[in-house]
Amino acid sequence: MSDNVLGFDTQRIHAGYDPAQHNQAVSPPIYATVAYDFRDVQAAKDLFSYTAPGFLYTRVGNPTVAVLEERLRILDGAAGAIALASGMAAISYTLLNLAEGGAGRVLVSPYLYGGSVDAFKKIFPKLGVGIDIAKNIADPAKLAKEIKPDTKAIFIESISNPNAYLFDVDAIAKVAHDNGIPLVVDNTIATPYLYNPIAHGADFVVYSATKGLSGHGNVIAGVVLESGNFDLKSEKFPQFSEKYYTLRDTDGNERSVLEAFPDTPFVSRIRFNYLNFLGASLSPFDAYLAILGLETLSERIDKQSRTTLILASYLEAHKAVEWVRYGALESSPYQALYQRDFKKGAGGLLSFGFKGTEEQREKFINAIDLFHYHVNIGDARSLLVNSPKTTHGELTAEEKEVADIPENLIRISAGLEDPSDLITDLEQAFVKAFA
Ligand SMILES: Cc1ncc(COP(=O)(O)O)c(C=O)c1O
């Protein structure tokens, strides 16, 4: 059956893999090989000019990794996909690909994973990419004023870490497009099961596949997708028209990514520049774990969304809780956006404000038994963490204020356990905190 008539749940198990091309192996094999025999000189020439399909060297492409790429490409309705060694590699390569060269800036949401915030502050300016923190990401009508002549992209998370805020991606995409720049969406927390950023106007999507996509806390991986809708021929992005020796045709003429890969210039440029030369390749073993995890994506995210709403309602009614942030709660300021855009749930991440002293908060965390205390999300195991002291610990007091991360914030990532056991665990920890 053709891929575009199959439903999401069928695709996450079958898309991008044909057993007939792999000795009828039902589960995608792990291709533990560095290189691929060229067979003869003509075949090598065809491979090196990308006129014949095939693999050259595992740093830039591998058949197991390609299954993951193709599966996510189809699940997200994208034109192209590339898998990388981590979510941070996916974010870094994407933003460098857009704003490299010393004259580019990116306008970023203030509500982001701490690693992104730190990288934007510490590394990107040294690499020649200026970062501006948007003041009006929640008010797209005012956002256009923050775009400068050298701004090359807007970057947001569709569900923010750690606050679980939601955004009007359609409206933000329109502002970006009206100003000739693309919108990049980190869709890690939502996963393609809950939200399709491309259908809402995003041009490029990044994932940390470490989280809900793979879902078992056992692999670090990242993915970049391109919608195929953004015009990279624009003079704002001359790098996509640069000619490369590595992309020469069979006659030896150098080509640009737009000439060699007109349908997927963005991810192709990541592959043949950033992945090729900076080398954050995903191992085929890790790609296999991510493929395996994807097979149960819908059931896991469904259950995590249901459990998180139960936990959010329990916490909201608790006397030791100041506030709860979770889009599916009726009290959430994001309820209208949630109803409009998140038909399958709000995902497995919430944050709440602990009402008590710092000492009581620490007692609460130390008393947690079933929950793990660690810095991951989207795992089958439930976990919680005091984000301002850990994942977002490097933010200054001012940055925490802008990012709306108060010192009493505790982030929960719901796993797949019985919700009643999770509530029992939280309750006994609250009791001990106030004993
Ligand atoms: C929203 C988000 N994006 C990106 C990342 C980075 O992913 P990785 O740890 O795979 O590099 C994380 C990690 O927590 C994240 O939460």
C-alpha cells in the first residue's frame, strides 16, 4: 500500500522499511559497518556524484539510520530528514545551517530547554550566530518588530521545557514568512503523535529523539526535518547556492545543494557539510533502539498524557502546591490553544510550584521513592527534577525570570506506571516534607 494512504499508527511501525530489501528480515537489521564496497569504478563515480542510490561511509549515511530518517520523514509529512547523534546536534546544525557566516541572528523563544539556552548564550555567538531572546513569542502580532535585517530564523519549542507552555505556531509561522525567514520548531516534547509542526506552518523541525520518540531512556539521538516549503534560493541564504567539490556531477562539475538535491537542500546541506565535517553521526545501534521505541509511540504518549492530566489535577488540588502548568488543565491559560491544536492530549510533561521553604522542597525531592530524580523526559519511568537547580541551573536570576522558571518549580515527566502508585509516592513525599 502507498505510504500516503496509511494511518499514523501503521506508519510508525512500517514506514521507511521494506523487508524484501533486507533478506526478508522483519525487524530492521543493525548495519554495523563503516563502509560499503564500491564494486567497480563506475559504481564509485555514480555514488560520489549522488546519481545512484546507496551508501558511501557511515558517518554520512547508514541503512539502519536511514530507516529511522525515512520513518520520521513520513510521520511528520516532511520532504527530507536527517538523523544525528543528539538533539543538541540537531538544534546546532539546523541553526548554523541557517545563520552561519558571521552575519546571521536567530530570534528565539525565551521558553526553552536549558541546554539550548546555554548553547545560545555561550557557544553560538562565538560561532558567529547572534541570538535574540524574543519578548513577544506569545503575542505574534508584536513579534515582527523584533525581527532584524540579519535575522535568519525564529526558533521555538512547540511544548516548552520545563513549563509545558503552548504556542500559536500558525501565527508565529506567518510572522516569520511575512518577513522572509523560516520557523524552526523543536517538537521534542509533543512528538509527531501529538503535534505536526509542518501542518501548522513550520519550515524545519528538530527532535531530541532521546525523549518520547524513543521513550525508554536508553539512547541519545536527534533528528532534523525539512518541510520542502521554504524557498532557500532567497538571497538571504546564499550558502545554499554555494558550489561544493563534494557535490560534483559525473563530469566533475561542482554543484550546490540546491542543484544536487533540489527537493531536500536543507537536510542535504546538513549531511554533506555539518555531519560530514563536524561528524555528530548517529550509531546504527542507537538508530535501532530509536526505531524500536517508535513502534510503541502512540500507546506510550497516550498513556503518559492521561497520567499527566491525573497528576496535574491531583497537584492542583493539593495544599502544598502553588500552581500547576499543564495545557490540558481547564484552568490553563493555554486551554483554547490546547483545544484547537492538541486533539490527542498534552503529553507527559508538567511543572508545578512547591508551596513551602527551600528546605521542605529538598525534603520532598529526597523523599521521592518510585519517581526517579534525574534529568531526562519522555522515559517509560516517571521522574521529577527541580529544573532551576539542574536542567536550567546555569540561567541567571534575570534569565529565569524571563523564562518564567521560579525557584520553586518542579518538573514531572510521567512514565508508564500506574497513576495511583505515582500519586501515593508524591503524597508520602509531601507528608515527609512537612513532617
Ligand atoms: C526540548 C529539548 N530539546 C532538545 C534537547 C536536547 O536533546 P539531547 O539530550 O538529545 O541532546 C532536550 C534535552 O532535554 C530537550 O528537552
